[in-house]
Amino acid sequence: QVQLQQWGAGLLKPSETLSLTCVVSGGSFSAYYWTWIRQPPGKGLEWIGEINHRGSGKSNPSLKSRVNISVDTSKNQVSLKLSSVTAADTAVYYCATAQFSGSYLVFDPWGQGTLVTVSS
Amino acid sequence: DIQMTQSPSSLSASVGDRVTITCRASQSIGSYLNWYQQKPGKAPKLLIFAASSLPSGIPSRFSGSGSGTDFTLNISSLQPEHFATYFCQQSFRSPYTFGQGTKLEIK
């Protein structure tokens, strides 16, 4: 049973870089893609990007120039960096397992979420 | 990007009711449609994938249907634990996008 535990700084100032890490346990790190999704307070969900154990992946074009997703296979960890943050980046950030059931991609399971607030 | 539109945005219902939530895609996505349930302060949980398939452990009172651009989530005989927010999500093409959510509240 895959489990994800995430952590990172919860309060940032505008222009700083958001940095979050997600550690995977209980499953094969190389078997899945790992994805980041965010949710502004009281709002909907936005897919940020994904990566596999080889470091191959893609990100949302709306954030692409500011997003860096990386993996450390020695630690079964996935990291998210988002540069030049503004108040609009205030959200709960989730890491999630991106896996295929047949040809259908699903996000399951998810980490517990980390609230990141950007405020001066 | 593929836009996902859910209706209604909120819904009041009673325990025992049957409810239907609708999700419409801005272009055809086949059956590449997932539904998630989210409770306050918690991460979303996968409810239905491939428009109508239930993951292991999800009770059969949840059902999904549709293909192309129009999809529905049905919950038969609402229980107290079903009052939550429900999101649809397309996995047809990245960037993968979600509906804005439907908040199901107790009447």
C-alpha cells in the first residue's frame, strides 16, 4: 500500500521559492509517476506536473517557467520547487501517485497536503 | 486546455436521497473521466475512474456514467459520510484538469 508523506515551508514572502518534498513508502517507487496538485483555499484543484523515477515528466504550461519537479530515487522522494511566488500561489499543495488502471490514469493515493501561504 | 464544468456547484439533500452530479468537458474525452470525493481538511479520494469503474473498497451506492463530453455521478441512498465535495477530472490530455467541485450538504 503506497503511502505519501510530505513536508515543506508553510509561510513565504512574495518572490521567494516554494520548496516541498514528498517521501513515498510501501510501494515500488519506479512503478508510478508522481504528481503535484494544488488547491487554493475554498477553490478547485490544479494539476502542477508529474515526474517518474527516471526524472522524465511534464508540467502545466500555466506554471511551466516557474516549476521544477525532481526525484531522488535513493530516498524515494519527489520534490517541488516553484519560484517567484505571489499571493496567487497560496494553496494547499498535494503530492499524489499517478498510476494507470488499464489505460486510464488516476491520482491515488494522495499525501496529506501542505498549506503554503504567501504573504508579505 | 480541456475545461471541465460541474453542475450544480452546491446541492442540499437528505439522508436516504439519491443525487446526481453532472460534469461536462469542453471537448470529447472518451471515458477518461475520474471522480474524487473530498472531505473538509482532507485530501481528495478516488471514487470512480474510467467514467464508470469503481476502485476496490468503494461501495456500489456510487456509480458513474457517460462518455464523450457528458458524465454523471450518482449516489444512491445518501449516508451522513457522503456529505462532502465532489470533483470530476479528465485524464485524456495534459494538463489534466478538474471541475470546480460540487458541495453536497445536508438539508
